[in-house]
Amino acid sequence: MAYVSLDAKINFCRGRARPARFLDNRGTPLLIRCALSLLLCAALAFGQRPRSQTAAYQIAGKVVDAQSGAALAGAEVMIALVSDRQQAESVVAGPDGAFQFPDLPAGKYALTATHRGYLTQSFHEHGGYSTAVVTGPGLESTGLAFPLSRPAAISGSVIDQDNEPVPYAHVFLFKQEIVNGIRTARPIPQDSSSDDGRFHVSGLAPGTYYLALAARPWYTRFIQRRSGVADTPDSEKLDVAYPVMFYPNTPVAESAAPITLQPGAQMQADFVVTAVPAAHLKTERPGRPTQTRLEIPTPWGGAISDGTSFFDPGGDAYSVAPGRYDVNATWSDATGTHSLDRVMDIQGDMTIDFKSENALNLSGTITGAPLPASGAIVLIDSATGTMSAARHTGKGQLSWGGGQLRGGKYEIGLTQAPGYYIDRISARGAKSAGRTVELPASGTVALTISIGAGAATLNGKVEQGGKPFAGAMVLLLPQDIQYSPGLTRRDQSDSDGTFTLPDIVPGRYTLVAINGGEELEYSNPTAIQPYLSHGQVLNIARGGKYDVTANLIATPPSPAAQVSSTAAVN
């Protein structure tokens, strides 16, 4: 079944994904709870519609605990046609966890289940993909086992060197995931410590996390100034800051340890922060007003925004905890908005002279097919997955505002433009390969982006021993995956083994279907290489419609590689 993010379940009826950012005291996303009420209303409307005379199929199964296998009585199960998610139906599981949807027309149905004290999940959900249940002649759609996992939680306390609680500390949590085939860490909704220095983050899916926190002493000199307290001879002693801390209680990001949470786990993570003399950062820039942003880089790909320092209108920073930062300065002048970026160690009183450096100025020109009005050209940070959209200035010209980008490797993508694709790119002032460009920290870069029309679609079925296989990870991988990972298309096979891969850019690909590959870094050429020799090599033409059968590959693949076939499928 095509990608449906975890947050998409909160808009199950609408068929659109919106972020579920807020949690109630039970760890249940509030938007999900609201969406469930909407689903019940939609279910009533669905139940009032007359059934088709051809409705002769059913979906039935049992909702169980993912760990123990125990039945979950009272679980709510929802279904909707994949082709029409606005029409949903809901039932409540019986005492034995059993549910049933009778008298259904033939079709492909998305299933979602929820139960108090459990995570809301789609059927056999893995990495944001799930398996749809297909009804029709000769298809098995009963006897389903629908496992749900209990949410995990992390609690802790924050105290200072005097064993006093530290209130209002910002808690940062990152979940390790495979995003576009690369292992990275995605930030999840933040929390803060309470007046007594305690924090609690609930509603967490099983997985691996990194935890950090940032706090400021309540008595610091600049807080007193904001409160109207005049400086005294002892004020310098109050010019202090807390370093950002990483679990397990270390100020060194490279020493951070991952936290592995099993379903229902309750993790305790306590921190002790020690005030140190604060650093001060002054920037010399060619223009004002200026905004300065400080971020703490992390080895797992994410960055932590510094929310504990103070900035004056000119962009100078005070009460900075000494350490390594990514410093970004943005300013405007008569020629536009500009930015400069630098990673550096900040200690004591420092001045950064940006006047002698050139800002990073990025522009683009679109050639080939005209960009649809809804379309957007984006740069995707290869390290963090963050997207920066270009501003379409008209007549095929693109620009990126100052402060959006910094030096590094990016992949160029096209969004909100079905049927269109990026055919090729070139860059002046930067290195490029495939759809990847490596931006310098400063200077002028001009991109030329050629747009093509007529993306292809690939439909198929995964089989094992000649029989359909459900739940396989299906990947269509470009030949130059190292430089064009965004060309990869992914799906998860449905209950009848079928899958669909839309919006394929013309080119040469390898199709693989993998069992249990959810943790595979498939955009890493070394990691995916053992699977490629078991796949099918396909030449995809512009606007093509294809239908293929993919044989399941075990994880890891057997040493004996089968000969790959090359075909221009029709």
C-alpha cells in the first residue's frame, strides 16, 4: 500500500497527512482523538448508504497485543477504500478482540485500529507504510491478526550543581528512522521540565531515540536585567550558562548514547547541569539589521536550536554556553537578503568577522516543460532531510531566501507536480552529480533545472514460491542511487501481493521486493548491493504503464545470487 505516514491516520477520512504535534496526559495525540470522533460520524454516514448488490465479501480478524498476543477487547477498527478515504466505517472489537466488516464490495481497503493505552496504528505498519486488505473472488481477507503496541515513555529530572531543581528546561527528543533510505534522527514534539525540574514524554513508538536538554539559570545576569534589576559589583558572577546536555548526562554530543525503547517501556533519564562562565559572540557584518542563529550539531544528523542565549537587535549573542555551534547570520541590504554560515567553537568573548566573506547566494533557472503552478522546487539536506523550497519569481526564475541554506550536500526535488519530474540539473559555482549539488559555505551558485513531463507508473505483484506475499518492502532503485536517492520509489505489498509505484522518472532501475527490510539503508550503495543481484533491471520510458511480478528476497539475501534480467517492460 502506498506510503501513509504515522500522522496521516489523524486525517484518515480526508486522505491528507497533517502533523499530530500535541499529546494529552495519556500520550494520545489530541488530533488523533479528534479525528476518531470525525471517523465515527463518517462511519454513521457510511452505514446509511445502500450497499451494492455485488457486496459479497468481508474483512474479519482479531486485534491483539503485539508482544503477548492477548486479545484487545473494545479496540476500535476503521476501514476505508484506498480510492475513497472520505467514506470510512468503524466497528468495536468484541470480548475476544474479534472484529468483522461484512457485505463489502470487492476493493482495496486501508485498516487502522486504536485502543486505550495503545498506539494508533495501520495494519502491519512499518516505517510509515502499511498493508491494505484486498477483497474479491478467491482472495483471503479473514482471519487477520492486527497487532497493536503499547506506547513507551521517558521521564526524568533536572537539577543543578547545588541539587536544586531546574525549571523550564527544553527537552529535545530525536527518533532514529530510515528516511529516504538513509538512517537519520527525526525530531519529535518537545517538552519542558516543570517547576520542580521534572519532565515526562509519553506516547512514544518503540524504537531508538536520542535525548538532550537545554536550560538557563534562573538567576543569570541578563534575566535580571530584563526584570529591571540594576547591575552590581557581583553581577559578573551571574554571567553564567548551562551547557546543552545529552543522555547519559554528558555535554559532549559525540558521547550521547542511544535509548532503545520496547513497547510499554518506562525509561528514567536524569540530568545534572553545572553553571559555567558564559561566552559572548559579536558579529561584524556588511549589513544590518542582522539575525544570528546558533545550533548545536549532532552526530546523528539532527541539530538542536539554542534557546537559552540572549540576542540583541544587532544579532550579537550573550549568555552562550561554551561549545561547538553552527553559527548562521542573516541580513538584508539593497541587493536582497543574504546569509553566512560557519561551524565553530565558541569560548569567552569572540568576534566573527563576516565582512571579508561572501554570502551564499543561490538562484535557479527552469528549462524544458513549464513548472505547474502547484509545483515547487526543493533542496533536501542530505544530512538532516530538511527541505527548503525555492521562491518562483516568474519566467522560470527561482531564488532561495537568505538563512534557508548553508554549505553542504543537497538533493534537488520536485513536489506537488504529479506527472512531472526533474530531467537533469547543472550548476555554476558548485559541484553537481545526478540530482545532487554540493553547495559551498559562501559564494554565488546558479542552478539550471530541466523539467520533464510524462512520469511512468509501475504496478506489480510480489510472489514467493508462486504465491502472493503480503507486507514486502518494494523498492525501485535508480542506477545512480548515490547521487539521486530521491528517484527511488517505495511501497509495501498488500494482502494480495499487489503494489503500485507512481511518478517514476524515466531511466534505468532495479526492482527488488524484500521481506523484513525495514531497517535497511537502501540509499547506501554498500548496504543495498547484496540485494541488487536478486532484482530485475528495468528500463522505464517516459509516460510508460508497466505490470511486473517481483520474486521475494529474504533478509539477508542468500549468498547464491540469481542472474538479474534486463528488460524494457511494456
